[in-house]
Amino acid sequence: MTAQDPAGSDFNPIRTCEIGSCPICGSHGRTAHPSLADRNYGVPGRWQIVRCSQCHSGWLNPAPIPADIARCYVGGYYTHDAPPPPGMGTSKLAAFLRGAVLSVHKGYRHLLPGHPLAPAIGRLATMIPSLRRRATFNMDGLLIPFRPGGRLLEIGCGGGSYLTVMRMLGWSVFGIDPDPVAAKVAAAAADCPVHVGTVENAPFEPASFDAVVSNHTIEHVYDPKSFVQSAGRLLAAGGLMAVQTPNFDSLGHKLFGDDLFSLDPPRHLCLFTPASLRRLFEDCGLFHKVRIATPTATCRSAVHRRNAVRQTGNFLGQIELGGSARLAELLLPALEACGNKVFRWGEEIRCTAVRRDSR
């Protein structure tokens, strides 16, 4: 099969294959989004997303065949940009606060400022969400607690922005990315080994890492079960895996439907709910202490991108938002935060899990 051209014009079509059952639980489903265009990078064709009748995940069906998936990442994908060099802060005060927060909140004791009040200031700053987010480089849940001499692997490392930060904080870092351009950028930026390929064919020894992190990558893979199992086998007993991905049950999805940025066809092959991501890790059999969170920090960005779609027809349009759009950017994050504890409708899902002892 090939992706259909809505205009009927001649183009080199992307070949597709049927994905007849849910990649997570194997059940069947019903079409939730029957005719989606790629509003992000303009890949031609129309795409549909099916929602599983059992675990309520979404998946692209049909999906690009693996041989054609690279054609869906066009126009200088953002992972080709070299990240800026990381730093503890642009001022002595910022560096002090960051070191204090990371020390008491994440165990980076070697970063504790040499001031008698630093631990107390760090504990106080950690209680203020905006300060804690900034101190943890806006990646609070993905900033892994420190392990002296620890080895950390990022799957889907892109241009290496996360790896550069973690290396600066004291980890020995490694990366995996299927894009050779992004892998080269990351290897240079973080001065570390980066495997070009997937976690399934990575040349690392089993149980050789203390932490495995994947940020907005699992939604791009054909087989999430194999992804989690392969990553888990690379973790030592007691090692931590952290995955973050869009939430198919988000408030944004309920309100915006086809206009939601994180649907992102044809690149997002599988979209998770909090329950289905938990199920994926628990059914794997390699993990315990599986914890799920639904961060709300990116809601305003999702609203802004939706408004860009409505007014310009694509996510890349630069627009001046009207008064009602700006009001939505203020009100919807507040609504999302108020109901998130009950409905788990934050824009993202974060799963952390600990590797069981393999004995």
C-alpha cells in the first residue's frame, strides 16, 4: 500500500503496511482520526489513527514501512541542531541555587555549594515548582538521581542536549539514535559514544548501565514491547529506566482532536495512555516499582501550536495570536493542572521503573 495523496497529484508515495492490532496489547480498535495531514513537516499523504478497544492506546494504521520511515523526517529535523554548551547558571546566584537544589533533590552532593545554609536553601527552593523546574533544567522527572561512577544511556538522543547536561553533572554517558546526522552531532556535543541504530541492535553488554532514559522516542518505534525489553536487558539490577511520551488521554487531545500537535503523523506510530504505558512495563517482567506521572508543564505550548494550526494550517506558522487564543493559553493550563490528579490528562506521560534482580 501507499499513502494517499489528497490532491491526486503525482508524487513519490511513501509505502505503507497494515498494523491490524494494537502494538501494546494486541487487541483491535476503531478509527479515531480518519484523515490526518502532516502539518508539521508536510510529508504528503493522509493518515489515520486507530484507538484500541481495550487499552485505549492509539496507533497509526497503515504506517510507513521501515524502509521509508526516514523520508518522514524531512527539512532539517530539529535533532540536527547542535545543543548549546550546558552550564550551571548565568550568574553566581543561579549556579548556587541549581547546585543546592540538585544536591538535596537528586543526590548530586558533589554540587552542594560550600555555604552552611545551602542545604536549607535547596530544600526550600525544591518546594517551589517553578524554581525546581529551572534548577533541574526543565526536565525534573528525567533528571536521574545521581550515582557515583554511574553509566547512563539515552535512547533516541537526537542532537545530544540531554547527554551534554548529564555528562556535566558527573555521569558517564552513551547514546543511541537511528539518524546518523543526529548521532554525529550528539557524539561531538557530549564527547561520548553514540550508536547509530536501535536499542535492539545496540552493541552494549547486558546489565551494563545504571540508568536508561528515553524522551519522546517510544512513540516513534514499531514495536514498543521489544523496545522496553531490549532497554531493560541493558540495565543492571536496581538500575532505573525513565520514559516520557505524549499522552493520548490528555486534555489537549480531548479538546483539540485532529489539531493536536503530538499526534504528529506519520512519525508517531504509537500513542500511549497512562494505563497502557504502565501495562507495557509491568507485562515486560523485567521491572518493579513502576510509577506513572502526567506532567502538565507543556500544556501552554500545546495550546499555542493548536492555535497556529487553526490560523495558518501548519505548526510552523509564525502568527500573532488574537485575544481569545491568548486567553486559552492562560486558562487551559490552569484547568489541566486542577484536574490532572484525578483524570491524569497532562500533556505528557512519564514512566519510571526499577530493574529487578535478574537472579
